[in-house]
Amino acid sequence: MKLPKSDQQRPVSRRSAFTLAEVMAAMLFLAIVIPVAIESLHVASLGGEVATRKSEAARIADRILSESLVTTNWSGGQQGGTVTEGILDFKWKLTSQNWPQDSMQMLTAEVTYSAQGKDYSVKLSTLANPQTQPTTTMTSTQ
């Protein structure tokens, strides 16, 4: 018959575990990485929102120019207003000025919008002459 070995005679087994220094290093790494990742998501969100609203503003500016050319009310000087798309408001301004090289008029529709606390604008311009088709260009400013 075998007798059980006493606790003193058993070999000491080492358990696998992280040391305090390793845990602290991992926590320091996470303290650096998490804020950077959150800021990256915030910047990506801002970029997506600005791009979406910019495309909507360009579409509104195109519509304003098209309607003005069809109704020929572009010769009346400066006009403005607000267009509501869903819950968003876009302010627009239509200006007309003489084109210096020909007897044409340059029409500019400027649409301003807000995205995450900043104001942006999109300008869409065209040359108007009752006898020819218009030529359109687009510029964007912040």
C-alpha cells in the first residue's frame, strides 16, 4: 500500500500568468490606442457628413440654375432663399453679372450648408445667353 506524499515532498508547480509589469504595459498601450481610434472615427464621420451634404448642395444649386434659365428670371439681379430637404436647410443665393468677353451673363448659384458646426458652401456657375446653350462649372469653398 502506498502512502500519500506530504505537501512538503510534492514538487512546486508554476502557474502561467501575466506579471504586473506586463498588465501595466498592456493598459498603457490601450490608453494610447483607444483615444486615437475614437478620434479617427470622429474625423471619418465628419468627412462623410460633409461629402453627403456637399452633393446635396450641388444638386440644389444645379436645380436653381436650371429653373432660372428655363423661367428666364436670371436677369433680375440677386435672388435668394432657403430649400428644405428633410430636416436640413440649405440657403441659396443666385447672382447675375456681365461676362466681360461677350454679351453674355454669368449666373452663379451659391448654396450654403452646415455640417457638424461648420459652414460650407458650393458655387455653381453658368454662362447664359438666350441664343445659345449654357456652359456650367462648379467650385466648392469652406
